[in-house]
Amino acid sequence: MAGLLFVSQAMIDSWADQGRIDFVGNVMTLLSGEGRDRSYALEPAVRFLALLGADADPHRLLKKVKSLAQLRELGAEVVDASVVLGDVAYEVEPGFLAETSALQAAAAARTAPARAAPAPSPSPPAVARPASGPLPANLEARRKEAEELARFLLDKLS
């Protein structure tokens, strides 16, 4: 799940209570900041916190985040703040997954001096721009939306 950020349900609830977002189903809409009125589909997920009634973690899930779709594929059962997989139960934190590659770019832009031009940050090979020109329009739009979400998350997490 490289490139994904876990955002807890508690954080989402707090932002919604403060009127910063509107969250319907799996779509979050920003109500403030630079990304105002942008909507993002977030994938439901859980973060594995502790074993319940067991000493060993045969599935090696502690300290990991898994989407609900991945858990269904594994045959796990999610019940409130716990997951049961085979004979092992885990305490989990419910939340959502969001992309983090833009989060890193926004963090670098935020810490750059105001008068100095920001140094270009190296892009991972999977998202490197072609040397022949700009990204296709739909890819560029998706990148900009991810950066807006990242800025919003950075502002609210700091």
C-alpha cells in the first residue's frame, strides 16, 4: 500500500464536526482551504493496533493498514473496532486510505523559503513525467487534485 495515508474515522468525524469537510458514503468534500469544493473518494480501511487474546500474530498484521476489500479477500470478518481472521482477533482503528505522494510534495512546498524557488523534488519512477512534454490533461488534473487534498491534510494535521 505504498503511497497511501491512513486517516482515522475519529479525524474525519472531528473535521466534519468543525465544518471543514462533508463526508457522504466514501466521498469527502473539502469545505475550506485551497481545495474548497473538491471531492475525493476514500477507501474504507482499518489500522491493526493489538492482538486480542493471543500471543502471536500469525498473519503479521500488527501495525499495518488494510482496506476492507483486502480483508474480505483474506476471509476476515470486521466487527466494530475488531477484525477476526481465522482463530485470531485484532483490535483495529477504523478509517480511510488517501494517497500520500502529493502530501510529500505539499510538505516540501510548505517548508521552502517564500522568496526562493523550491528545488524540484525527485519523482518516483512510477509517476515521473515524460521528458517529451507535460502530463496528459487527465493525469495532470488528478495530480493537482491530489496536491489539494495533501495541502488540506497537512493544514489539519499540524
